[in-house]
Amino acid sequence: MTLRFIVGRAGTGKTCACLEEVRRELMDSPDGPALILLVPEQASFQAEYSLASTGGLTGFIRAQVLSFRRLAFRVLQEAGGAARAHIGEIGKRMVLHRVLERRRGELKVFGRPAGQSGFTETLAHILGEMKTYCILPEDLAVGAGCLRSIGEHSLLADKLTDLHLLYSDLENFLAVRYTDPDDYLNLLAAQLGQSEAMRGAQIWVDGFTGFTPQEFQVLAALLRTAHRINITICADPAALSANLDEADLFYPSRETYDALCEIAARERVLVERPLALSRGLRFRSPALVSLEQNFFRYPAFSGKDVEGVILAAAAGRRAEVEGVAREITRLCRDHGYHYQEIIVLTRDLDAYAKLIAAVFADHDIPVFIDHKRTVLSHPLVELVRSALEVVVKDWAYDPVFRFLKTDLVPLTREEIDLLENYVLAHGIRGKRWVDPRPWEFKRRLTLEEEQEFSPDAAQGLEEINRIRSQASAALTSFDRSARQAGDVSEITAALFNLLTELNVPETLEDWNRRAESKGLLESAREHSQLWDMLIDLLDQVVEALGEEHLSLADYVAVLDAGLENMRLGLIPPGLDQVVAGALDRSRSPEARAALILGVSESVLPARFTSRGILSDAERESLQAVGLRLSPGDRRKVFEEQFLVYIALTRSTERLVLSYPLADEEGVSIMPSPVIARVKELLPGVEEQYWALEPGAAGTEDLDYITNPGRSLSYLATRMREAKAGRPINPLWWDVYSWFIQSERSGECARSLAGLFYSNRASRLDTATGKLLYGRTLKTSVSGVEKFRACPFAHFLSHGLRLRDRAIFRVSPSDLGQFFHAALKLFGDRLQESGLDWGDISPQDCKAITGEVVDFLAPRLQSEILLETARQRHLTGKIKRLVQRATLVLSEYSRRGEFSPVGLELSFGPEGELPAVTFILEDGSQMILTGRIDRVDAYPAGAGVYLRVIDYKSGRVTINLSDIFYGLRLQLLTYLEVAIQQAQKLVGRPGLPGAILYFSIDDPLIKTTGAIPDQAELEKRILREMKMKGLVLADPEVVRKMDCEISSNSDLIPVKLKRDGSFSASSAVLTREQFALLRAHLRAQLISAGNEIISGNVDIAPFRRGNFRSCQHCLFHPVCKFDILVEGNTYRPAGTLKESSFWEKLSELLGGEKSSE
């Protein structure tokens, strides 16, 4: 039994020596005692591959490549100690989560963070560290007592008390049935003496930078059992006898060496003379030799030969990864490298992994990213989580459709979309999903219509119910089983039955085959591994907590803790590919070229901040009371320099160190001190700048032409520059010529088509226009306003009839519809009772309003106003608003002589009044339809003055500029209809009296000092709710609207001077001006109709001042209007002063005045 050290600096051939000795033993004697190559877990695949690819070895059974954990499995299977069930790391975390929940109320420090996401993992890490450092629960209790006895570190003592409580509970729970994975090495050390396979074995321990106390125990046991142990130490041989301090590069290696020698002496094992390797075998570049020997030497020797080392500053991380991809392509293309001979390393793989995957795919570079990835985004995991959430949240919308959209449910995406639209429109959730009765919900177009189903609607509902049945069948069964489950094992069984009922294993296998056929080997392995991982997790849940009685919410929390800790560890799916990994984890094979990303300040070397349960100072305090844990942040800083050493010594020929100059937000990033040190050691070293796009100062355009796909992207950018008249490198015209003559000419044409994209909509031809609008253009005034605001938006809404997805909620338009219906019904009730608006009392208003709202509330969107307490509260608010509106309108009738002659008057082919019709330029007819909220009349002589009122749920005013540009024609149109149909309405010719907006509101009145009496408050409310609009400039007509007017009217936008004339602030028009507006209205309607029928669908939104018609448009995702795109401009128009308005209007109409 002997111990031998194989010592040498990086690149001296330590691993090669181990492999060569194993090979020689196998060649000399294929049979015999075991030959064990003990390596870190992440290096086992590469070591096994290197051994298996040895020439002349057709196979072997004597040699094994193992990690400490795998060695434990082998020995325990042979020598015993594995009788109890082995709980995995994930199962252990789930148990720990349960322990935390039970003890949460007793914890002094960890009670609050116990419920936070990720705390279970943090706790598992510190407890695992204590196991690794052979600290028992009772040691924590003793340590806490020591700290309290000296009267210091009370917080730390409380932490130890909490940890003792949790650690003890965990150990007690596991001790009955399970073997803790953190105990494997303790069991291995205890059982190694009973293993015949290890007796007389030769062992090579390679690739470790140091060992934990548990691993030292195993090595001590191996020294007692094996014939010979060879351990590699990465250090200068002289460091084994020199006096070193902790800042020295090889200080950790020296500590390991001393500890092993001490163990050998204790075990009375002979330590052979070390095999000292001093000749550098790896490096073929003198510059790399100089870096390896001098980087941590002070004073150092500067190297003259700088060939093989490049320093690259990049504009950002994306530019950095793009530059690395170009460098890899160049090495393979110009220097004959294979992808497998290149490694990409970084200290911060999380920041670069997605970029590497995306950019390398763009450059057609095969890459294996060596990191364990989370599985939370995989459809299978989402299916499990959402299914459980459906039950816990009682079939809420979000988890149901997350479940359905995993593609693991036998429905097409189109069917799911159809079902989702229906569910959203009707607010379906909870018991409605599991109710066996078919769904028969229907949205009313108006609140007055009865709920009847047309044949088409009935057929649509039949399809919806078919999809619903298919979507919910398995989930309903799972819901029933999960709610009836008595313990964890029964819930888990219900979950497993759900997965099998949905044929999830078969679907995953199909996905696996498809991915393999497309060459997506990593995705294929992910699909194939995940099912086994999930089943293993469910097994661990049952093993650990099977007989526990947990609520579904607690079960979900426990399972989530397991799912969050599931990680996919894939092996490289191919041979010839670049390996990208983290410096602190990856054990990369020897490579010809190494490209180190992110050599930035605070990244390499990394800057540490204590984020765990114990701070650096607390770790030092624990060491003082005999509890030794892993080194704190201060020691890690020194260990970081060893990672820098690893980074600089991975390659044999070429080393590229790159760093970004700014982050994604443009904040500057300083390069690492490593860059300055390399410049110091290698004066004149090659430095490059990597821009994101070619053409930047300090870059060569030719360097960016490495791959057809990326070159085409760059070509499009250069061509855009050329189109803008800016000079470009003639090289890009050669690139363009190559593409149009190659088989990728079609791809080139598609990429460059964007150069000529102007985002203009072509005019519709006559046939298409007729197909959309019919031979008769039937539209509404809102349609004309929409067209004037933007022709393309009108085309989408009125031509293609695109609509926003209906959502089960009370929208402003729903409230507007409700208010209109309520006021109409209120007026009908008055008429039925023979009452006049001006005669009704406040008590009658309140009573009738309550009846009206209670009648209409169930008819709005499938009883939405009765759905929740919040909606019922909204119903009460609506009652108050409608009541206030009716009170104010009754005051209008009491104080005036205008009386209602029409409420909610519809005009059109099927309306109460005929449609407004026009003959357009091509001879076709334009029919205007709509609904007038209210028409009041006052007879005067042979005619009748008409006042048109439009109800609004918000504050609206009339702007003459809006009328001029055709943006607000509604009230004018309603007035025109009322005047034209006056004979039918009141039997007399109609005259314009007023067009007014009435805001439905219940305003709050601000007061200072004493609160006014009720009469004064009512007066102020009336003033706040004054109608806005335009009134005929006739004092007599005005007094018929407000008989109490003396100066400033409380009802209409009019103010009289002392002489009875109108003040400048009055919103009044003369008869001539009303005539001009009516003529302008007719011209606007006919002009808009002509443009619509002629196919105008221009993407031309309107802008005036800060107003843009795009601001609240639903269709921006369709039109993609962007002022930066050629052809996209607003139609600007200024705000017209009143005098200018009438001048322009007269000019526009040629001085023509319409007759009344």
C-alpha cells in the first residue's frame, strides 16, 4: 500500500501520465485487480472516452472511470450499506421543504424567509456542506451554547439553533427508511474495507483542485485497501517544499498535498517519491508558455513571441459572441481546425449561454453548452404544474389554458384558440367546467334582445362543447381523484393516471424521434430524459411522503420544490462540436484553441458577496468554536486566481481573451486586470475590436464575411446604407453578386426585399371593394369618422370586420351600452305611466331607476354584474349614475319647454326612421344607419326646433376643427336625420335648435369652509353636468331650453349679457352657420363614401397637435405604422380658430348655403 503524487504545472502531462499508465497496465494484463481512474463527475465522460479510444484496446473490463459518488454506489452494492432506500437530492429537498413548513413557527431567524422561493435550496446547500465537513446536528447545539456562553454573536447562535432543529428533524426523518445522498461518502469510507473489488486495486485520482473532509476520509480508507494510489497535484514541484502564503497560486495545492501526507502518515502508508513533471508538453506557442510560467510571477519576464494570443474588445456581449463565432469559423476554414479542438469558456455562463446557442446556430457552428439546465419551461413540467394549479385554483382561466397549450393534450391549437375565445368572452371558470350540462352562453348585441340561438350559432356551440369535452375529460377525472385523495401517494397516483390517460410517454417519444430526424440531438435527449426524471421525482415523493396527509396546496408546494431543483445534465450528443462551458465547472479536454469570454472586471476573477445563510465573519466565528466549513469569500478570492490560471492554460496553440465594453443598457464595463497583465507580459500582443456590425472604425469588412447566413444579414444593412446615399465598401457588391448567382438567390431576394418596403397599402380594385362593401355602401357615421381618422383602420374594422377579442369584463363600451338602454327604458316607463320628465319626483326617479337597472343587470354579458361582490358594488354605482342622470334630465324638462319626441331612435333599413342615402360618383348608393339617443322638440310657428342629445359616459366637447376634418360628425348627422324626418316625428318642418353632449356622471363637489346645504349642492352638481355642444343663436330658443337663464346658464353652454345678447364664451351658431355645417356634413359624407368605394385603404393616420388617431387603435399590430419607415407619415392638420374655420368652410363649399 503506497501513495504516489504526480506533480506538475498545467500542461505538463499529468492526465496523460495517468491515462498512459492505465493503458500500459491493461496492455500488460487485461485481467487482474481493478484499475480505477477517479475523476470529478463532470470529467467522467471525457476521461472514459479518452480511455476507450486508445488504439489497440478492443475493450476492457479491468479499468473503470468513476467519480466519488459512483464509486460509493459500486462499493455499497458489493459490501452492503445500501439496504435502505436511497432518496435523491430532489426528494431530500421536498422533505426539507415539509420540515420547514412544520417548524416555521418555532424558527427564530428562518421563520420569515422559510416561505420564500429558493430558500429550501439554500438551506439544503448549507446542510449538505455541514455533512460534507462532517458536522453533526448535536455539534450545532454545542456551538450555539458556546457562542451564548461568551455573550457574543447572538444572531449566529440563533441561526445555529434553527439549523440544529431543522438538521435534526431531517436526519430523524431520513434515518428510518432512507439513505441521505450526502452520507454516501461516509458510508463508502466505512465499507471500503469490506470490498473485495477494491482490495489490491490501483487508483489514479486526477482533475481535483482539492478535497472535502468526506473525500479525505474516503482517500484514507482507500489507502488502507488499495495497492497503490496515484494523486495528481497541479503545482510547481518546487511548491511542495517551499514556504508559501495563502496568496500564492499553488497554496491550495500545497494544503492538499500536506493533508494527504498527514493522512498517509496516520495510516502508516508509504509515500513514494513524487513523479515530478516539469517539461511543458501541451503548449506549442511560446506566448502560451510565457503566460503559464510568468502570469503569477513577480517580477516576471516579458515574452517576445506573442503569436497565438489575441485580446479582443467587443462593443457588447452580443458583439463578443459574434466575434468568437467568426474566429471559430476562421480557424476551421483557414487553419484546418476541427470544432472538437476548440473550447469556449467563461466565468459567467448564465450571461452567455443563450447568446452562444443563438449566435452559433446563426453561424452553423455545432456547439454543446456544458451546463445543467432547468426543466421548468418544458411542456411536460408545465403540464404537471398547471394541472395541479387547476385543482387548487378551482379551474381558473390561466392554469386551464396553460395546461391545454402544452401540446400534450389531444387538441389542435386552432381548437384551443376557439375554446379560449369562448371562455374569455363568457368568463367561464370553476364549476362551469365540470358541470355536465352543455354550455349555452351567448353575448347579446343589445340589452333589449332576447337570448335566442340561430342555426349557425347553435352549430358553433355544438363545436365548442365538443372541444370542451375533449379538453376537460382527463382533467376532470384528475380533479375528482385529487380532491378525494387521502394521502400523498393517492394524489401522486392521480397525477400519474392523468399523464398516462393523455398518452404523454408516447407523445414525448414522438417528439424525440422528430427532433432526432431534424438533427436536434440535444432536444431529443431532453424529451427522452425528462419522462424518466419526472417519474423518478414522483417515486421520491411517494417514498418520502407517501403516507403524509397534505392539502393539495401543500402538495403543490412540495412538488414545486422538487421540480425547481430538477436539472438536465446532457452529455455531448456529437463528436465534432465546440464545447462551451463555465471555468469553475467544465473539465474540458485539451484543445488547440481556447476562447475565453467575459474577461471583465468583477467577472474574472469574480467578486464575491455573501448571499448564503452564513457570512464570512460568521464562518470565522464558527471555526473559533470548532465548526469548520468551506472557505469564505476571502479565501475564494485567492482561489479565483487558480481559475484564471486554468483559463490561460487550456489551449495548446491559440488563446483569445475577449471582453465587452458595455452591457445591454449601454453602461460601460471595465476590462479585467487579467487583460492589463497579459499586455504587460506580451508587449505588442495582437488586439482587436469587435463591432456588432461591419463598417465600424477599427474593423475590416472582410472579417465579417464568414458564413452565408450572417453575411446576408450584414449585406442587407450595407445595402440600406447604399440606398440612403452613403458610401459602402465595394466588397459588399461582390457579396451581392455571389448571392444572386448562388442557390441562395431566393433567400437573398427575400432578405433584401425589406429595402424597398414602404408599408403602403395598395388601393383596392373595384371587384374587391364590391365584395367587401357590397353594391350599396351601408355604413354608419362612426364608420365615416373612422375612415377620416385613418382609411386603413376603417378597412380593417368595416371592410374585413376585424374585432378585438371579446373579454368577460365590464368595458367602457359596455357601460355606455348599459346607460343608453337604462335611459331609454326609464323614458319608456315614464311614458307607460303617463308621466312627463319634468313632473317626476326624486323618490320616483330612485324607484324607477332601481327597477330599470335591476332588470338590465342580468342581461349584460351573461350576468357579469352579478358575478362577484366587486361587480355587484359596480351595479350600485351604476344605479347612482343613472339616478343622477335622470334627475338632471328631469330638471332640463322642468326648466324648459323642449320635450322628448324620440329616445334611442334608430334610422336605417330596419329602423324607426329611414336611412340617410346618397348617390356616389360611380352611381352606387351610400346608406347611413345609426341610433339617436334623444331628440327634443319645441314647436315654433309652422316649424319645430329640434335639439339632439347624445349620451356620453365621459366628458366630451365639440371642436369645430374636428368637424372640419370629418373626425366628429355624429351629432351633426343625427341633427340632419332629425330635420329630414321632422314631419314623421312631429308633423312639422324641422329647424336646428341645438346639438349637445350629456355626460352621465355623479360628480364630486369641492367645497371650502362650511358645507353648503342640499339645495346649493344640487345646483352645483347641475352646473358641473352642464351639457356641451352648439346652440342656435336665438335668445328666444335659448330661453325655451332654460327658462331660468339670466346670465350664465346651468344647463347649456350659453351666457347672456345684460342687454340680452350672447357673450363671446357662448357656444352658439347662427342659422347661416348651422346651414354651412349641414352642407359641410353632406360634402364630408359623400366624399368619404366616394373614397371608400374607390378602394382607398391608405395607412394614413390623422395628427393634430398631441392627438394621434393611432393612440388607442387596436390595429397597430396589423398596419405596423412607423414614422421611421418610408411612406409612413401622419396627415397633419392644425387647430382652426373659429374665424378661420368659417372662412375655410365657406371657401370649401364655394359660398353655397344649404336651405332649411
